[in-house]
Amino acid sequence: MKRLLLFACTWLFLLVLMGCPDKTQPADGAGPSASSADKTTLSPVASAGPTVGDPSSALPVTLTIVYGSEKKTWLEEQAQRFVSTHPTTTSGKAIKIDARAMGSGEALQAILSGEVKAHVFSPASSAYVALLNRAWLTQPGHTSPLSPTGESVVLSPLVIATWKPMAEALGWPKKALGWKDLIAVSKNPKGWAAHGHPEWGPFKLGHTNPELSNSGLLSVVAEAYAGAKKTRGLAASDLSTKALRDFVAGIEKTIVHYGKSTGFFADKMLERGPTYLSAAVLYENLVIESYGKKNDAPFPVVAIYPVEGTFWSDHPYAVLDAPWVGSDERDVAQKFLAFLKAKPQQERALALGFRPADTTIPMDSPIDAAHGVDPKQPQTLLEVPDV
């Protein structure tokens, strides 16, 4: 009788358990939506349609992507579009996409620490692929690189974004501006008053933390190149010269805030206006994106392409050679890459302010003066230094 009672209770418990929804897991297509300035933002988990074959033997495959936050709007939109086509793996399993927006350096650290078991790494610049591999190979037992070079999915140059009236006060757009012009304003005791605008106060610059974000890292490297009066071949020996160190220090002394990731940093600049920042190092696409956002900023923002030179952010999409990346994840990663590089998705990237990786797509609006940018720029490109 005791055994019979125990069996009945156990069976009743299982029936109740099977009938209760799991409140700890989001429904397909509706995951957490935490998004605040300078915090990692997790995208909603996007899921594919019905599985093919026996559902019990064809569990969904989730592809985890960590990527630079500046392409958040485009990438998450495309992830939703991709799964809405009900794709499946070659073996017939349903597909989910878990896309996580982070600063490029923050994403690198999350992968190395094991915090995120990413299948795809898509930082803003391939410079971070080299940095990830170097850090990975210094760990015990790692004898081969973690990440291949990857393929660019979109492009965007690094720019100094400033308020249009401030740029005009410095001679823009007739005069090609650069780091030296910003230093001149910052060193002048009168600040913006020397240019007829005392209400703007001193010159204030912002860029992201160079240990956490690609734009912050490349900002400091660009400053070093400008101080060395070079466009390529920056060497460690250059960094010890007083002239270069003084030049970089002159710029960095104007920094009032370091952000965690470029996309969130751009939002903060627009939210708090010109009294908070005179200029910020951003990507061209974020300048363009600002024209479509509702904000209380008193002026539009324009892009300055430093006359001393700047970098392309090539946004690689790299499928990691990691133990946790199985054949199914690799299969899904390649399918999603092909989707991102297809013409409709590339044209959408252009509409959002990126320069398409597909060079057959003609450059058109919004890469234009009406959105504060110049399609003929940048004229001078800098070489990414050796890792």
C-alpha cells in the first residue's frame, strides 16, 4: 500500500509539474530587454519556426553572438528577420539567435573569462580579433588561435562628432579639422569664448574606455599617430618621445567622461547636450543615426574626419574555433553570415548609416551632408599597429 501511495503521489507531482509553465524562461521572441547607458544590453532571444522531424530529437540550436553595440539596431533587426524565415540547420533543427551588445573590449574579456560562451565574435574592428588571440594564447593549454580573421559585415570610419555650430566656429566645412584644432581650443584660457561663444564654456571631449571599447582604443592610437606625425608604422619607440607624450596628454586632459561602449556613449552625448560634451569620438553611423532619434539636443551633430588620419571600423564576423562551438553552431553561424551579407540586409545597413561591405551597392543617402557626414571622407587612413 505504501509503495502504491508513493507511486500515486509521484505521478501526481509529475502531472502538476508538466502542466505548469516555466516562469524563469522567456517565451520565444521575448527575452529580457535590459538596456541602459554603459551597461551590456542583451537582445531578445529570437527563435525560428517549428522543428523538422521528431521534436524530441531536434532541440533548437542557439547561436550566441557578442558584438559591438554601435551596430545594435541593424544586427538585432536582422536577427529577428532571419529567424522569421523559419530557418533550420542542415540536420533539421530549429534556430535561435542570442545577440549580446557589448563594448568590443568588454566582449573580449567576457569570452576569455568564460562568462559568455560565444560562438561568434563581431567587434567593431579586427584589431580586437588580434588582441583576443594574443590573450587566448597566453593561457595555459592554448596552442592555437581562438578566432579567425572573419569577414566584414559592415564598415564605418572613426570620426570626431561635434555640434554643428562648434564645428562651424572652427572653420568647418571649408577647413579640414583635426586633433590639433581641438587642442588649440582646449589650451586657450578663454575656451569657446575665443571663438565668440562664451556660453559654451571650456572645450570638453569624450571617448570610451580604451580597455573596454574599440573606439576608445583607436582614439588613443590615432592621437599617438598624430603626435608622431605618422600614418603608418607606429612603433613602441615613438611612444617614449616627449613631443608625442605631450600631444596625447594635451588631448586626454580634455576628457570629461569615459564610456563603456560607443553606442551607449553616443546616446549619452545626445541626451545631455553641449554643456556636457563639446565633442566625442564616435563612428560615422552613429552621427547619421542621431538625425533619426528624438532628443532635446539644441543642435545637430556633424562628423569631423581628422586631417591627421583615422581608422576604418571593419566589423568582422568571426566564428570562434572553440571547444564549445559544435558543428550545429558552426552551421548556423555560416547561414546567418550569408544572410547578413545578402543585398537586402546590406542595403538596410546603408539606410541605417553604415557603409555596406558589399561594394556593389552604390553610396547614397544617408551618407551625405544632410546627415552631417561626407561620403568622400576619410581621405587619410591610419594603419592598425602590430598587436
